[in-house]
Amino acid sequence: MKVLIVEDEPFAQQELKRLLSGTGRDISITGCTDSIEDTLEWLRNNNLPDLIFLDIQLSDGLSFEIFKQEKILCPVIFTTAYDEYSIQAFKVNSIDYLLKPIKPEELKAALDKLDAVRKSYNPENPLPFDLARLEQLLSPASKEYKSRFIARLGDQIKHIGIEDVAWFYAEDNVVFLITKSNNRFIIDYTLDQAIRLLDPGRFFRLNRSFIAQIDSIGKVSRYFNGRLVIEMKPAAPEPVYISRARAQEFISWLDR
């Protein structure tokens, strides 16, 4: 069985490879990608695998964007550390949904499920999942988003209200919070962690290095090869680009 792994965390990618090698099945990893853009390029230049393991929260956005741009005619098993996307996951051709850290017995059960449905699998139509049960189990409470961040300032600890945040920026494994008054603070979160704590109506992951608050978006211009270039307020230390794969999602976010 030929497998494509789509996962933006190197440790999680290696752990999934290890778990797959321990299943006793004849599995060949034909590719590993870590973003929407890289995955779309891989899919357009390679034969479809027999199965895709697909992380939902990638470095350049939600992996559901891949289905909007390419028709995926093979089974998918979604993986993620968060269960808030379960309903969306099962509405595409998903065989199963695994929460990280993935347990060997749950991986085995997902592969067994693939075996069970393979004979009747029709890639042109979604598989029959019990969406009502999933909704009952996974969508009971509204999510509360972060209202402030703790930042380091020398030996001092400072709290910054979310209303004062302009954007976040990652550089050399350090994440900075930039305020609307252009003050810079180090926070103890990765961008992947921060975006999961922020209101998606107000904040958008522009690329691997930037998260922007809606008021910090200045001029938006078309750029080479379908990308967008953004002027930040306050100004960023480098040009801020949005990939072609995320451009339409960003424009839709602006238009809410």
C-alpha cells in the first residue's frame, strides 16, 4: 500500500512512519509534505497514493483547502491534536480520524476499517459516516479564545490584552508579539500554538512566519505567480507574502 503523509511537525511525521512500520503491513511511504502548497504540488506531479494521512492544521492553513483545489480520489485518514474539525473531516472522503498522539491500536483500527470498506469504496462519492453522532459528541460547547498574552521584558512579566495585538512574527524559533503601538515582546508559544488560541474572525495565519490581526492589514496587492503581498500596520521587517494556495481563503476572510 502506497501512502502519502501530510504533516508539518517533523516529530509527528517520524512517529507516524514508525507506527506504520510496526503494523506488519506492506506499506510504502511514497511522499511526505508539510503544507497546503507542497501537497498540491506533490499531488499534481505524482500518481495518487492508496491512502493519505492528512494533518488538518498545516503551517499555511487548514488542509481542507486542498480539497477545494484538487479532487482527491483516494481514501484519507485525518490526524490532528484537536477535534474541532471532526465534522468537516468526515464530510470528505475520510476513512477515519485520529487524535494525536496516535495510539498504535487506533492506527490498527483505522487500517482495518480501510480494509473493510475498500471493496465497496467509491471515490466519486463520500463514504456513509454517522455525522449526527459525531455532531453530538464533538460540537457541544463554543470555544473561548485567548483574551491576553503574558510576555517577557527582561526580568519583568507583562500582560498584553488581545485588543492591543497587531501581529505575531516567528524568527529563529522565537515568536514575537507586536503591539499596535509597535512594541515587541517575546511570548512562550509557537505560531502553531498561538493560532489555535486566537479568534479566527480576527486573526489569520498569513504564512509560516506571520499571524495578523484584521486591523493590522494595510494594502493588499497581487504579486507574482498568484501570490499576494501585504503591507502590515505597523510595518513588518520583511515583505509579507501569502501563497497562491491561501490567497482566496485570505480574501474570503477579509470579506467576512
